[in-house]
Amino acid sequence: MGATKAPFPFSTSIPLISQAAEKIRLVARMSSSMMRYSRYAGTPKAHQIDSLRQARIEGFISQDQWKDINLRSMLYKKHPDRVLAIEVYSVPDLERPSFQAATSKANDFKPAAVGDEFGPSWSTHWFRITIEIPSYKDKLEFHWDCNSEGMIWTEDGEPIHGLTGGHFQDRRVEFIIPRSWQGRKTFFVEASMNGMFGCAQCLDISIGGPHHPANDIIQPPKADRQFLLETAELVEPDQDAWALYWDFQVISDMARTLSSNTWEAQKCLGTANEIMNVFRRDDHSSISACRSLAKMLLADVQVDRERSTLVSAIGHCHIDTAWLWPFGETKRKVARSWATQVDLMDRYPEHRFAASQAQQYKWLRADYPSVYENVKRKIKSGQFIPVGGSWVENDTNFPSGESLCRQLIYGQRFFQKEFGITCKVFWLPDTFGYASQLPQLLRLAGMPYFFTQKMSWNNINKFPNSTFNWVGLDNTQVLTHMAPTETYNAQVEAGELQKSVSNHGNLAEDKHSLLLFGNGDGGGGPLAGMLERLKRFQSLSDTIGAVPRVAIVDTVDEFFEGIQKRTQGGKELVTWHGELYLEFHRGTYTSQALTKLNNRRAEILLRELEYLTSMALFTKGHEYPKDTLDSMWEDVLLCQFHDVLPGSCIEMVYEDTTVIYEEVMRKGAKIREEALAALGAETDGDGLRPSLLNTLTWPRSEIVKLDDVSGFSGAQLDGGSKAGGGGLVAVGSEGLGVTDLVGVPYTPVTVHEENGTFVLQNEHLRVCIQGGEIVSLVDRGVKRELLPEGVRSNRMVLFDDQPLYWDAWDVEIHHLEKYQYVEPGKVTILEQGPLRASVKVEQKISENSWINSIISLDAVLNGPSYTNGFNDALSQVTVECECEWREDRKFLKAEFAWDLCNPSADYETQFGIIRRPTHSNTTWDSAKFEVVCHKFANLDEFGYGVAILNDSKYGFSTHGRTQKLSLLRSPKAPDAHADMGRQRFKYAILPHRGMLNQSAVVRAGFNFNSPLQVVPRCAGLPRIFVDGGPNVVLETVKRSEDGTDLVMRAYEAYGGAASVTITVDLKLDSACRVDLLEEKMEDLEIQSTPTGSAVSLCFKAFEVVTIRASVVGI
């Protein structure tokens, strides 16, 4: 009989009776009979030295100098002669070609070898690999490490597996050879010359830690970085050795994590040391003996879904849609990560993987259709779980209320259309704070649950809750869970499982928690080792306890539904009212000013386009440009990703966003022109006076600029112009729609100089300016000086801005301690009335930077007024700025001080107003030294107030009586040139009589951002009026997402009830109140009017209401 082939390369024909086996038998004999206590002492036995045993454990599976003799030496058998050829085609010009283009016969593939370097940063290199697969081998792996990311492609162009090189914890270099591959086989590696976290230097994480200058991932990318091909080999894994590896890893992890004076820690420590004593590198049978020792703790490693758990685990792969890499690289990250997870699901049927962001699914569908089909297959089987219901994991500080709605609308509709799924869990684990209107909008979009963990990043106060009801601005609540592990990139380690309980803020109400495991930020997702560890920890919790029981949950919905059931529908949970203010990353309110300006402009443009095109549809049968508007919205929503709009990405991303916004504006100009033409705009012919477009529902009068002011009495001609030339005119509009351009009467404004003080004055205000700073602001009607005695306003202040680490992200409270005022500048009179008076201010910030401002005051117009229903408006002082900004870690703010007293100030937020403290009584108060506002911030007291309006700024602070509008920052990482160069922005000072809720400040903020527009002569446009409630704002007028209905969205803006009637110059057939997805909630009664139809409805405080109506004849 012939010799039988050894099953393992280390087996011998005669099994050895090792000391390990003898010890196990000895233990068995000892436990089977009562041991006699000996009279005489035997061999002396000392206390174990725990620190030495711990250090010894580390060396058993480490990759350091012991790797040639420790357990790692038995994990693989290498087959160096089986890699037959490595060839490479280096793609020129940082392009990312398709498989077909890259592997074309026209491309020159050249020989390559381990030890070669490839670059530069962001380049792509396609490697053609030829291997020989032995016919007698069942399980083989190909290992590839070029210290970069990559994708395995089959010879016929199917992407099947992602790779991540390097030496960080997210390393994934192994590709399991499919069993169907036999003999000689060729495949491709698409290698992207960037690491998981982009192209910062990142030499070696073992040198100095992640924040060492050589390894700091948030530093600007190194343009010429080279990537070393370290590994390209075919290997045969030893399955038994790997099983022991996972056993030992979990046991040693427990020994490290548990307190050393507990019996559980000593048991794990003792077992780990016993395993090392039994292990023999040259005796494969010792592995079985070692595993027998491990099973005393781990029992049989198996998955048990039936038993109750405290920790519900689910795989996750957080992929920043852009961050330290551009959008184009994210598309490849998604494909690499998700293809790998599909493969992992095939090998581990219990694996469940949650992924958010509809945009990423859409990219995958377009660029990697085969991977997308595999994902759909896994969604159908219940293993791949879409979550989140939003277009991207968006920022919630800066997008408008309507943008937040569209994130949910576009996200949910995509998941419904593609997978038949409506997400129930809103998923924002990494966004920098959460706006107070989110709970209402989430419930209107079908999502009663919310998951995050970012509040754990607070650096002043620890957020107290883990599982709670988050109550929004209008009192709507969502059931919220924040992972006690404080990460969405858990590695499935003992410390994380313990933290799931020890750090849980609401154990009294519900002790369960969610564990998101997998590598993230730059993608990747769970590794096989994480799933292996998870199974073993489940067994450990059954044998010695010490860690909570953990198991994979089928869906995230199931986890939240369990909480809801156990807490009587959430009634037993604590509540948190209002915004979830993150005490961190406050610098993002100001970083990347151009992107924030473009976002604001794009939101306003889309609002106007939807109104114009829907009216053209309903009155003229004009084809509604739904596809184009959708593409524009999707681009704007993409740029609202939580690293992009906040300003914390590399420079390449902002080069992309600038192009994206330019394209949005180009498309918008074309749509606007076509819609106006359909509505009857007349662009030909002499003497046609243009029309006036008001995109807001209230009446107002403003000053507009015309190329020809002939026929207008009281016009203010441009400098040097003669009668009939261009200039300014005062005009008025009664509300939303197009009207004739008709002048309105006014009381003029003047300007003069008095001994170096420049005085702007109209019927309402007297403004005195010295060196560009306001030294007096008087309300002439009530004879009230608004400035405290001896104090100036509109002062430019330059702060030192050096955070603790996160440069573009953070401004810390200590920046308030180190600042200097910009010196007053040269002032000259620019415009002298009668409609507008202005002065130009020139100030030098530093040797490299300057700011020029135009401070203006308009005449008091006596036409239609936006203050109907409120106290009479005052005039506003407008400041238009042009700045050359060339600073290094400086922060520029405009400072205002008022003779007002209030312990809180008001800030516009999405669909409402939020109040925040002006004092520092507690650390919770002082932590809000920099906060978010939208179009205005307001400080008032009984009878009077002042609001600061802006066109693109979001950072603000109010300390006592002093307000500061944040203008510009100058961080140097991750974008070394952030905000450098020319900047333009404007803001305004608006005094008002009465407190905020008695004033028209909300409308003034809209007016400032959406002024009256001069358009070609137009026959008319259906009008829409909101009557009965001045506190209700009609935000959106559009066509329905499906069908051809009219959709209008309005909200209550001040925090009180309202009853309104919305009148439309269209005949409506039916109307109903709908949710954000435009599904019917209740029918509304239609009232007939002489020109159209009306609907009446009631609003609660800060309530958002959407109406869907069928238009007769459409």
C-alpha cells in the first residue's frame, strides 16, 4: 500500500506524543479522582508575573522579530514559483479608464516586479497577473500589497474583490482564488496610487503614532508620493493554524482588557500562556492540542441567533463620499468595498452589512453594473441592507430646510424604486451636529428612528444619553440610538463589547446597544477576522461571562423595533429637546467660504426655477424639465456631504465642487430663460420696459438697477450718466409673481462728512462712520442710540486660530483670548443719493491681506411693504465686502455691540428659529461660543432688537451684548490653500422695533438673499398669496415628483400657531395634505376664487406642511 499524502505540510508520518497531549491527559486524570494533599512540599511554585505573561502573549501572534517562529510562521505555505508573470500599464494624466480601455491591446504592458515603485499620487496602474494553480490545492490565496488600494478584475472584465495595502488595521491584501479557477490563469489588479486615507505622507504608523508628522493623514496630499509593491504571491492558508490564531487573538484580547485582579482575566491569561507552552512550530499536531485548550473557554464556535443578546452587531463600511480623496476615487472605493462584502457574505452566511447613501448606489449602478447586480441579489437575500434614506450622509448645519427635505426625498425614492425599500432608520454617524428640525422631517419621510455616534466627540461636556427620544423644534420625536462604543468602525474587540455596557447612558431604560463593525471612513468594511472574533466572543460570554452577549442582528430596523417594544413605544425613554449641538468642529461653520456661497446661491436658484417651470407647465403646457432639475438637485445634494460643505476636504474636492456649481448655474440659466419664454417674455422690440419678478409671497419695495432709467422720476443715475442712461430706481411688487415695473415714491437718503465722520441718514436711521467703524447708530423715530457709550460696531477683528489638531474643522474657545482689531481705514463717499448713499472703506488686515467695504443706506421707500402684519420696518445698513485673504491660521470676524440686554439670542435655522444663551453660566452654555445661523442672527430685548443678515455666512456668536459674524478662516490642512485669494460677501445691520416675533426679520432675511429681479417683459404669471398668518412662509412651489400635480410646501417660522389661506391663480380640482414623499395624509377643501382656487389650513408652531393639488386641465 502506498504512503498516504500528509494532509498538512507540517505533518509527519508518525504522530508525536507531545508534552502537550501528556499534560491534557494529566489534567483529565486529576479531575476524575480526589487528589491527596501531600505531606511534603514539591517543586517550589512562585506567583505568576502578569506583566511578563502579557508581554509574552503579544509576541505569539505579532509581526515583529518573532514572526518566523511564532504562530504566524504556520499560517501560510508560499508558492513563489506559481506567479508566472506581472506586467503593468501605467495610465497617463491621472485618468481612471474603464476596464475595456485599460486592458486594450493598444496599451503597452511592461514587466514589473516586487520591489518596484509606482506613482505619482492619484495615478492608476493596471497590473496583468498570470499564475499557475496546482490541481491538488483546494484553497489558495493571492496576496497583493502595493501600499495602495486596488481592485481584482477577472480576465473578462468582472470586478470581484477590493484590496487595501499598507500596515494599518484596515489592511486587506488577500484575494481568495475561486475554486473554479484551474491551471494557468490571468487576471488584473487595478491599483490606485492612494492609501485608504488618501495621499498624505503616511510612512509607518508604528513611528510616532497616527498624529506624528510623518503619518498625519489630514495633512495636504503629497503630490509625488511613490508606492512600493511589497507583495505579489500565491499562498496556501493553513485552516487549522488560522482557527487557532482567531482563538488566541480573542483570548489574549480578553486577558489584556479585563482587570488583572479578576478571575476571568487570570483564566484567559493562564489559558493563553498554556497554549504558548503547548505550541510547537515543527509539530502540526500541537495546533489541535492548543485548540483543545482554547475550547475550554470558547466551547464550540458557532452562530446562535435564538438567544437573547445585549449587543446587536452589524457590519458597516463608512465611505466618505469625498474627504481626503476626490469624488472620482470614492466611486472606486464603493465598488472595492461592496464587492468584497458580497464575497464575504458568500463565505459567512450570517454576515449582515448596512450601507447608506443613495448616491453611492447610483454610482455603482452606472460604473460597476455587475457588482450592483450582486448587491441587489444580497439585498433580496437580506444580507445587504440599505439604510439612511438620504442622498448622501449630509451635513445638517448648513443646507436649507428644503435641501434637508430633498436629501430625504431623493434618497427614499431611489431606494423605493431600486429595491422596493422605504428606510426607517436615518443614518448619520459622522455628521458635525444635528439640526433641530430633523425629527419632524424624518417622520414626514417615513423614518421614526435615528442612529449616530458623533455626539461622543464633544470635547467639553459628555453627552449623557445613548438611547433616548430626540424631540425637535416642533415637538416631533424620533427614537435615537448613539452607539456606546463611540465608533462606527468597531474592530470587534473585548474593550468595545465592554464599553457597549459600561458607557451606555441609559441602562435604566434599555440596556441594549448597537455595534457597527468594519473598517471605514475610507471604505473597506468588515474583515473575515472580525466575523471570526464575533463568533468567539459569543462563546466567551457563555463560558466565563465578562463580556456582554453579542450576536449579529438581521436588520437595523429590528434593533430599533426591539427598543420600541421593550420601552412601551418609547414612553420609558428619556428625552432630549432641541438641536444636538456638537461641541467640536465649530470651524466648519466658516471654512471654504466659496463652497458655502455657491450652495446658498444654488438653493435659491433651484427654488426660483421650480416655481417658474411649474407655472409655465400649468398655464402654458411647457414641458417641465424634471430630469434636468433632478440632476441639478442631485449635484447640490452631493456637495452637501458632511465633509464637503463644511469645508474639511482636500483641495481637489473643491476644484470639483467649483465645476459642479458652475454647471448647475449654467443649466439653471438655460431653464430660467426657457421658462420665461414660455410664460410670454418679450425680448425683441424697442421701448419695451422690463418686468419685475418677485419670488417671495409678500409685497415689498426695493431699489433695482436698470440699464435705462428713462421714464422713472427720482431715478439715481450711475456716476457720469446722463438722462436716459443706467441707474437705480425704486420699484414695488405686491407678491409672488411677475408684475409691471412701476416706480414707487420715496424719502431720500443723504451722506456728508463732519470732521472725519461720515454720516449716512434717511428718515429712519442716522449712521456715523469713522475709519469704516460705526460710532453711532440712531433710530430717529424713537430717538434711540443703539450703541453703548464709547463702543463701536462693525469692527473687523483678527483672531489667532490654532486648534488642538483638526485644522479645517476646529476653532477652540482659547482663540477668543488672542486677537487684534484691524486698524480703521480710509473712507471716501461713493454714492450720494437720493436712492442710495454709500461710503467706501479700505482697510489693511496685514502685509498680505486687505478688505474693502461699501457701507450703504437706502432711501425709505413708500410702496408695498414686506412688514404687513408686523411692526413697521426700519432701514438696514448694508455692508458689501471684497477681501484679498492671504493669512495663516487666522480668523476674521465682524463685531457689533448693541445697547441691548437678553440672556439669549435668536438664530435662524432650517424652517424656524432657535434660541441660544448669550452667557456662560455652565459649561453647556460656554461650549456654544460659536454657533450656526442661516440668513440672520438676532439680539433683542422688550421693545427693540437688531438683526444681522448675511448672504453666505453661517458662523456666529453672541456674548452678552456683543455679536460676531464669522467671515473667513485660513486653515492649512487638509487643504493648504483653503479660502486663499479674493473673497466677496455681504451682510446687513437691521434694527427693528419690537422683539423678533413682532418684527419682519424672517422676511428681511429672505429679501436680502432673494431680491426683486428685473426680467424681460412678461405677460404675467399665476400669483400665489398667503393670507391670515404673517408667520407662515411659503418655501417651495414645484411639480410633484410623479405625475403633474402642484406641490407647495410652507412652514410656521416664529414658533406659534397660525391659520392661513393659500390662494393660487389656478383652478384646482382636488387638494390634500401630504408627507415629504408626497403620499396623502388628509384631504383639504378647495374654495373657488375669482382668479383661481384657495385652500385653508392650520399650522402648529414650527410645523412644516406640504400640499399636493391637482390642477384642472393638466
